Amino acid sequence: MVDLTNEEIRRYSRHLILPEVGLAGQRKIRNASVLCIGAGGLGSPIAMYLAAAGIGKLGIVDFDTVDYSNLQRQILHADADVGVSKADSAKVSINALNPNVEVELYKTRISSENALDLIRPYDIVVDGTDNFPTRYLTNDACVLLKKPNVYGSIFRFEGQASVFAPHLGGPCYRCLYPEPPPPGMVPSCAEGGVLGVLPGIIGCIQATEILKLVLGKGSSLIGRLLLFNALDMKFRELKLRRDPKCPVCGENPTVTELIDYEQFCGIVPEPVNSGQNPDEVTVEDMKKALETPNLGIRVIDVREPDEQEIARVAGVPLFPLSRLPQQFTELDPNTQIYIHCKSGKRSMKALEFLRQQGFKYVKSVQGGIEAWSDRIDHSVPKY
């Protein structure tokens, strides 16, 4: 066990005078290792506070680069980091805060092929991801390796946190969510938005749980799901029980190795050349339709009103996806319709809905208003 230097004793003095921590506890923190999956909204406060607390080794798994839209909540990164690898940016911030922390970077997407190798060397795993395939993958890998999985998720003004550790007597993520929601049913933060401080609150809760696990102190969130509503400023708690029929941590597990989690969550891989999708048109096609009324093509926007206030294409009426079941009767099923949204995801959902109502001539605009801003009109802001 690595002991503390005089400089570290000064640095962690406010820990050392806590009877629940003391020198022995700070040595445990100094010798602990944590793998943080994601260096975004949740990963930022988790990494920063674990580094400040003196965690010995911090692994960062992230393949993405910093975007301007991240800066509203991802405090690991700064304006100058836009376009830089999130992992590299995270390491600079962590070591600027505490150079004693060993930071190991994994600039790759965690997958069924590498998850066990990534997780195996670490004491604790913390889930800072924002998609269901990775959550199920992280859960299953942690169960198989008997590693605590410190979970958190955020959306709009609400967040939740727990600790999944069947080997410590609690349930796993699958006990809480046996099946993933249908693809597209739960909007991402990019589609639904998130209050910037919310991941700070949930991420700090996750970091707290990690330190308690390392110290062996307090009552952890094992067997409990903590729910937080920022608008009401209220916390609620649900008791969680291990499911004896759980396919991963139950009495007779059927998942004994990692599977294809994209397939499990019903996500169909995009074609190599998505431009060949017969249900899609390009923003250039949309521009031609708007400039040539005699083509008889109607263009509609299925984003929400708040989004249209931020960025809009002139002459395109709003039919929010959330209101489409009530408003679709205003559209002519015999007219060709081009549907656009922010990135092309919601427009595909709108296309599927309208097809179910008998609309035969509908197309989704590939890339949505983001592609319009990139390729047609740079004055349209991206958000």
C-alpha cells in the first residue's frame, strides 16, 4: 500500500481530521482505482471530485471530442478544448487539479470485445454514459467481474443514482430495468435538453458513493434508487430488490458472457451509405423543394416550438412530433412531404407515424437542420 507524502498530508488535511477517514481512510483512497466510463456531463464532476479527494488511479473511457454544446455542463472541458479529444482534455483538467492522480486514458468506445479487459484492473466502475446499450454492457461486465457499478442518469430536470453490486448483496441494473425501452422512445439529452447543473448534482452523488465504498463507511445506495427533481428540489427514494429470475445476477443466470447490446436494445446499424436510404432525402433536396413550389412538395418541421425559436428555416411550418397525433389531419396524405428536425432522428419517427396513418409520400430530411446549417445556410445557428 502506497503511503502518503508530506505534501499529500497537507493537501488532504480536511479529510484526515474526519474520524471516519483519517490517515487509514486516506490511504485507502490513495490506493483505490476507479474506471469512469464517459467524460461528459456526469463524468466531469465525478472525475474532478475523485481527483480532488486523492483517488490513486482514474481510468477515463471516452472516444468523443469536445463540442461547444458540451460546455454548458461538462466542466472538465473549456472553450479552448473544442475539437480536442475529451479524454485528453479530461487528463489535463484532472492533473491540473491534482498531479498525484494517475490518469489512464482509453480513447475508444467500450464494447463487448473490450469491456472485460477495460474493467478488470479497477476496483470500482462508475457509469457516466447516456445510452442504453452501454448501460447494459457496463452492468453485465461488472456483474461478471464482481465489480461495484456506480450508476447515474440525467434528463431535462431529473436525475437518478444507485449502486449496483450483486456480489455485495444488492440488485443489478437489469433487476431494475429488465428490458430496454423501444428504440427512440426515450429522447437523448441532445433531443430533450438537460439543465446544466443537474449532472453536477448527480455526478457528485456518484462520487460520494465511490468514496464511501472505498472507505467502507456509511449506508450506500446498494438496494436503493435515489430520484432527484431539480424543479421541485425534491429527493425521493425507492427500495430495490434483487430479482431471483434476473438473467445476469439471478439464481439461474442465462447471460454468462457479454452479448450484442446494440441488438439487445433493438438498434439497427446505419447503412454504410445512409444516403441510399429510400426514406431519406438530402438538405439539398429540401432546398430545391422550398425554392420550387410547383414541385408540389411540402416541407414540415417536427421539432418543438422552443427549438424553432433558436433556429429555423424560413417558410417551414411547425408540426411538433409531440403534437403530431393531434395535428396530422391538417396534412394532405396525397401530397409529398419532406420532414425535418434537428438531426434526422425525430423526422424518421414522424415518418413512421404518418405512414401508419396512410401517408405514402413522406421522406425524412437526412441530418435535419444541423445539416442545413452545415451545407446550405451557415447563418442558421447550431444548438
